[in-house]
Amino acid sequence: MHVGSRVRLRRTLLGMSQEKLAQALDLTFQQVQKYERGLNRIGSSNLYKISQVLDVPIEFFFDDMSEDLATKLIPPKPEDTFDMRQVGKRETVRFVRGFYAIKDSQTRHQIFELMKRLGGEGEKTSN
């Protein structure tokens, strides 16, 4: 499910339809839907092809994945949870596109630091 959600995230950020991704992979769009929903596992060769089409390293699909399976059994604290359904929302995609459209890296960094402070993470880092 995690890998599939990362496929969907990247495809959406690129503005690519499921049909276009399926066509590039020589699959049906229904198969891409099943991958993204986590209904079907993505084989290693298809994951490699997907990484090539979406122009990301394979590691991208495993980013933010829990390394310790046991932690999945322990319910997270409410403040530590992140709802992956937020990632695919139109608002999120527009925000990410807008953020990366900012050419000045210092300005992007300042915006990122502001977001962390507003989200309550500012006290954890110091620059």
C-alpha cells in the first residue's frame, strides 16, 4: 500500500494520468489503479520501469516507510500521525507544485522553516 501510494503521489505531481502511466508500462490503467491502491503487489521489474517513467530513484517509493514492522502494531500518538489521503488532494498537489516553482532556494528554505514552526516542529530544530 505504501509503495502504491508513493507511485500515485509522483504520478499526480507530474500531472500524469493513470492511462499514460499504464501505456508507458504496457499495462492496463486498471492494473495501475490496483498498484496504487495496494491491491496488487508491484514486482521488482515493474517497479524499476515505473521509477524510470516517473523519473525517480527506486528508493523514492520506500521513503517514509517504517523500518520496524513492530511499530505498526503500536498505535501512534495523534500528533505523530499523517493521513496519506492528504497527499493526493488537489490542494496538496497545487501547494507542492507552487513551492517548487519558487526558484530561489533560500526563499524555499525560509518558507519550509516557517511551515515547520507553524506546524509545531520549529522548536525541534535550530539554525
